[in-house]
Amino acid sequence: MQIQDLPYPDPGVPDVRSGPRFLWWLWRNQLGGQLKSLAWGLLHFVSVSALPFCVGLAVQAAVDRSGTRLALTGALMLVCGTGIAVGDTFLHRTAVTNWITAAARLQQLLARKAAELGSALTRRVAAGEVVAVSTADVEKIGWFVEAVSRFTAAAVTVLVVGVGLIVYQPALGVTVAVGLPVVALAVLPLLPRATRRADVQREKAGRATELASDTVAGLRVLRGIGGEELFLDRYRRASQEVRHAAVRSARMWSLVSAVQVLLPGLLLIVVVWHGIGLARQGRISVGELVTVYSAVMVLNYPLRHFEEIAMAYSFSRPSATRAARVLALERSTATAGTRGAEVPGGDLYDPVTGLLAPAGRFTAVVCGDPDAAGELAERLGGHPAEPDRSVLLGGVPLDELPLDTARTAVLVQDKDPVLLSGTLRDLLDVPSSGAVRAADALAAARCEDVLDALVQGSLDATDPLETRITERGRSLSGGQRQRLALARSLIADPEVLVLDEPTSAVDSHTEAGIADGLRRLRSGRTTVVFTSSPLLLDRADRVALVHAGEVVAVGVHRELLDGEPRYRAVVTRETDEETADDGLLLDALQELEEIEESA
């Protein structure tokens, strides 16, 4: 897989039993790229390590005054230099490719999981953790997956050079062969503590990211209640904890780096001291001493990759664990379904509450509990569905339909719809039937002033559809965001449209226009609106009152308003005392009527 071939047609099914297993799965699925990186790494490292032998041969040729050997050595050094340049170039190329493709595979897996879980994702995992996994953790995981092949090439090079030194000069080669494992493995006792500190740092950084994400998302509310300083203090404390943890982790890694510098230096001193003694005794030549010295010095380069792989694994393991935890989440129901992909039609019926929304009609639902209303709206859309109590569309359980078919049939717009950043045209470019034009949907949602505001706030765009929407539509008011989201839902033109409080943030005049536009544009389509607004309720063909988890009254708005006290209490916002007073007044009137009849 090359970068230009991304995205993957299918990122595969990851092994999410643990963080290390997930890392191994990523590496295994890049086997071709890893082998390329290993091959170029071996060419690069072996060419680098061969230079000391060339230097030793050149020195010995100069001592022996042999021009022929000196020329051959020069040609050999030219070959090594070419190998270094070519190997380093393509090693970097393949390493970056492995890094980016691993990160891209993980991003695709996360995007697929988010699409599969839908709104259930942020209920089961904090939004800040999802952000941390899809940004910083992706980078660290890609780093480790890429570094494995370079580390393998470095380890093989160290082994080859060690064996080569033993064959080339046994007296010094044995000393180097004994010292190399000590140098390479000396940091192992330090790694558990360094890893634990890195885990603590990652955990605290994740909590700080979650806190920052939640604070930004709820900034309007915080300002409304004057809680900015409280949350700012919390974030300050969290960031200081991250700083202290980072300093503690850096101390351990600086110790690891110091050991990686100190021990090779000591090995070099031992080799030089022992080599000088052997040269004085005439057991080795000057060229051989220079060769061994240069080889040990050059080995510091591949040995540094032992430290890098340890750091990469320590930082990527907790990241992989978090990614595996997110990717391991499953829906409560299967996404493939047991029926065909044909979109059913007919009445929408919820067996849990007894709610019936006739096909092609405008049904309003009144529920005194906003949380219960939100749960019912989600159940009508099939997320989440209760086992064996699925909502029926035309007699067909939504659970038995493939997920994409169920989403095509029933679209649910919740209380707080999200506007993605980009142009307005991009925002309204959603899968649809094609029967509803963007202009008609925007007009039905009464977005005229929203379009004017977007054009006025744009520096260069004159076409409202080319104006840009900021992240989550933060530059717009709550009512403007709500109307744009409604227009987006109307363009989709699903068989069944479920709207949860679609006009809660607009004024009465705009709400009346939206009610008329909604009824006109959705004529002949099934529409369910959760609302307590008299303006919307008066336009509905059918109104259902849900109380204590079940439908207790069905009719039209004015009939229910006159004859159902519980309905009137929700719609007119009557208090319990007012309802009781109304009941006493009705009792008194009945008593007066009985007295008049007896008289």
C-alpha cells in the first residue's frame, strides 16, 4: 500500500483483545512495507558499519605503501557511500509510508466504528478520549509500527558487525562481542519504571484533553452560570498534573539516554586500551586497531535504535490500549440485519409505549419528561433498540433491517444536532432522495436571515451556499444552528422523519412559519415531531400524549387541550397547584349543577 493509494478499500478487522495484540495486528497487515523498510535499513546500516573496515584497510595500505590496495579501498568506500545514501533515502521513504499508512488504517477503523455506533459512542466513551485516540494516539501508534523494521535492521547489523569483528580480529572481537550485549540490554531494567511513568503521563494528558473538550463544548452554559473560573481552575490543576508527570517521565528517559551514551563510551575506552596493548606486543596491526576502534564508534548509531524502540513501545502501548478499547465497542444489535435491503413503508409503531405514527401523516408527540422523549425518539430510529422490542415500520422490525437501510428509512434529528465545519453547500450535501431541493428546504426551515448573516460574515463569498460554517456552527446562534440542521434533515427526505424539539430555540413568529413549511414540504411523508409547542401541535394531524412510558391519550391538539388535564399541564406549563385548582373548580361546578337539577 502506497500513500497515493489511500484510503484502504477495507481496513480489516482489528485484533482488539489488548494493546500489544493490536500493535502486532497493525504490523502484520503492513508486512510488505515492513520488509521493504527492513531491506533498505540493512543496506544503510551495513554500509555505515562497513566504513570502519574500509578506513582500516586504507590506513594499513598507507602504512605498507601499497597504492593498489589504497585505490581498491577508495573504490570500496565509494560503494559504501553509495549504499549509505541510497539506503538512507529509501529507508526514510518506506518508514514514512509505513507510518502514514498505519495511521490511516487506524483512522479508518475509528471512523467506521464511530459511524457504526452513532450517538452511542459518546455515551460509552468520553468525547475527549475519542479526540485523544484519533489525534495524538494515532501518531504514537504509527511511530512504533514504523520503528519496528528500523530496529530490526539495526539489531541485525549489530549482530553481523559483532560476528565480523570476531572473525576479523579475534583478540579484540571477543571483547566487543562481550560488551555489545551489555550495552544493548543495559537499559532493560530501567524500562518498566519509564513505561509506568509514561503511562501515568498519557493517562493524565487524556483526562486533561477530556476536560478541555467538555469545557469548550459547554462554554455557553458555563458563561450563563458564571462557571468559567471554576472550570479554568480545574483545567489549570489538570495541566499542572500533566506537566509534573511529563517531567518525571522525562527524567527516566534522560537516564536511559545517558546510559546509552555512557556504556558505549566505556566500551570504546576498553577496546582502545586493550588494542593499544596488543599493538605494542605486535599481535595486531595499526590498521586492525583503527578498524575495530572505528567499528565500535560507528555502532553507536544503530545502537541508538534500541533506545528509540523502547521509547516508541512505551508511549504507543497505552495509546494502543485506548484505541483497542474504543474499537472493541459493539452495537447492541447487529448491523447486517436478517432481511433484505428493501426500504419498507407503512405505519411506524413502538410496542414499548404503544405510539403509532400513521404513514404519510404529521404526528406530534407530547412528553412531559425531556429525557424520556429523547430515548423514545432514538428508539424510533432504531438506536439503541431493545432486544425483541424493536420499533416496527410497516410491520417490519427495524432491528432486522441492515443498518444503512434502517437509517435510510428513518432519520432522527436529536435536540442538539451537530453542524460540521465547511461550506454550507457541503453541509447540505447529504444522502437524499433528490425530491427536495436545497432552496425549498432552507425556505421551509425559515433560514433567510441565516443566509444573510453568513454572507455578511464572509469576506469573499457572495453565494450563501459557498459561505463557511465554523466548527459545530459556533459562530451562529442556537436558533440559526437549529434551522440549518432542520433544512439538512428535510433535504434527506427520508420515509420517516423524527424531530426532537426542532424549534425550541426560535421565536414564535419563526416557529409558526417553520410549522407551515414543515407540513407543506413533508406532505405525504411520515413525520414525527416531539414538541410541546402549541404552534406545532395545532398543525399536526394527530397528537399523542406519552405519560409514564406509555401513550395515554390520542387526538388533535384542541380536543386534548380541553379534555385531558395532563396534556394541558405539559402544553400550557401549568403547575400542580394550578391543575389542582382547576380540578376543585370543576368539582364545584358539578355540585352546583346537581343542586340545580334537584331543585
